[in-house]
Amino acid sequence: MATLSSPLRVCRGILKELRALKGPTYKNSLAYSYVMDQFRKNKVTGERYCRAQQEAHHDSHTYLCLLASSRNHLILHNLYHAKGERCREEVAGLVGLRLPTQPGGKGWEK
């Protein structure tokens, strides 16, 4: 998200992230009300053009990046840390190694 897009796209992106967090009842949340109020308050009209609107757009874009990154982090965390403790053979297999075997066919004892 290196380039800033239009305020409407940022607003839609934030609402999409809120929908992913809260489900179908996201429109009843305080976060939804706050986001919509802020976007309406900082809307640029033909009569005014100010630096505060640009700062609000930048802040909203940064907030969208935070929400998306937090969701992706949670997905990755659940993918790699939800299994609990693994045995030695499985951990060695994750990095492409095999544990040595002792003479006589027995593996390492736990």
C-alpha cells in the first residue's frame, strides 16, 4: 500500500476490514459509526481545500494498512502456532532434516 488511493477506496477498505472482524452486524458497531462520521466530516467540497483533509486521508490510509496487516498476522499466527508442541521428527522434517538412528534400528528416545 505504497500509494494513496482515493478516499472512497480507503473508506471501503476500512469497512471491508470491519466486516471481516465483526461479521454481518458491523454496521451496528461504534467503529463503523466513527469511521463514517470522520469521512463525512473531512469530505472536501468546492469551497474548501485544507491540509487537515489530506492529513485525515493519510491517517485513514494508515489505519487501513494496520487493519489489513493485523488480520494477515492473525491468519499466519493461527496457521503456524495452533498445533501445540510437535515431536522432534516433525520439527526436523519442517526444515528438511532427518534425525539420526542408532545402530540396531532404534531412533532417539524422548
